[in-house]
Amino acid sequence: MDLSLSTETMGDRTIVRVGGEIDVYTAPKLREQLVELVNDGSFHLVVDMEGVDFLDSTGLGVLVGGLKRVRAHEGSLRLVCNQERILKIFRITGLTKVFPIHTSVEEAVAATD
Amino acid sequence: MATVELRFSALPEHVRTARLVAAAVARRAGVDEAVLDEVRLAVGEACTRAVGLHQTGGISAPVKVLLIEEEKQFSIEVGDEAPHAVAGGDASGGGPDGEADEDEMGLAVISGLVDDVEVSAGEHGGLIKMTWPTTPPPTILV
């Protein structure tokens, strides 16, 4: 399955809904989307990964890159994920300490630092 | 001889094919269903790394994947033909910082996922060998 991306604005937050597989082939599309959002002034991002079937280290790299970009503007990047197989990759790379991970978009949107 | 041997041009779009084939052969070999996600991810990471090394080094040779079914175990070998710095030599990681980081992250994921993994590298290329235990098919009682 290829990568699907859609965005939605909720207040000052921008929700990026991701579906399909994030790997070395598709990750550049996600990177472009995140770069475009930041360039357009969206600095508080919520990446909804509930539709993601597969995520590898290339995808992790893109998310870390997105976090660096929003932080340069004092923004935030929150993740929504309940899938154990995806969460495991964040755990073994220690990235659960880097990203706030929420169980729902509503919870992520309501969260403040 | 490998049960299945796969060679593919060092292009990102073929990594998914390698993941699918590896998972299918692993399932057939008797690797536990609960571990198949890990097999898929680990082989994807190893192939992604090999593709990156070939592209960075301008190597036209294909990436090679061997799927080896043995008694009580299943192994995957992912080989690249990128010349690696040998021990004591000039440690040229090659590529900008970002690529080196992704390379290390890929290896971190593999070593976090797979208990039995060997990484070797020499002047003529590198090899990542990963092994998982298999369970024999249940005996049919008549």
C-alpha cells in the first residue's frame, strides 16, 4: 500500500492524517508535507498515525526532522498512535522520550506543554 | 543453497517487495506469526541501508537478499557491495551527517528487534545476517 496524506486544521493545530506504509520510498512525501506546512506557518502539528500499516527508521527520521523544524519556531509535533507494533519502534529507538504520543486526536489537540 | 534468493536494483521502491517476499518465505518456513512483523521491519531496514550505501557510492550492482530455511531456524542475509572502511583504516563514514544518522538508526532498529544478528563489513561489501527460530509444523495425529 502506498502512502496517503490529508490535513485538517483545528484551532491553532494542524492534523496530518497518515495512512499506508512509511518507508524509504514513501517517506520523502511525508517530509515534503511537513516542510510545506511549516513553511506555510503551521507550527503546531498533530500527526495521526492510526492508519499507518508500516513504519521504519526512514519514517522516524522524517518525524524527527519535522520536530526539529517546528521547534525552531517554538512549535510542537505530537503523535497519535495506539498500534503496538508501531509504538514498539518508538520504544526501541528511545523516541518515546522525544515525542508526546497520544491515544486520540482530541487528546493531542487538547494537550499543552 | 538459499531457499529463495532475491536480487534487486538499489532503488527505494523495491525495498517493499523484499519485505513482502521475506515475510512470505519466513511464514512458510515456520517463523512464529507474532514475529513476522519484526522480520518484515528488520529486512526492510537492512535493505534500506544497502540501497542507501549503493546509491551513495554510485554502485550499480544489485542488492542481494538470501532467505535460508534451515532445521529449526530461518536466516536472512542482506548483502551490499559498498566498500566499507576496514578496522584501523581511514574511518570514512561517507555521506552527510543526516545519512549517517539514518544508517545508525536502521542498525539500532535491527539490533533492537533481532536477538541473533551479525553485521560484517569489508573492502568488497557488507553483510547483515539475521536469524530467527522456527517451530516445526504440528504433527498430524491419525
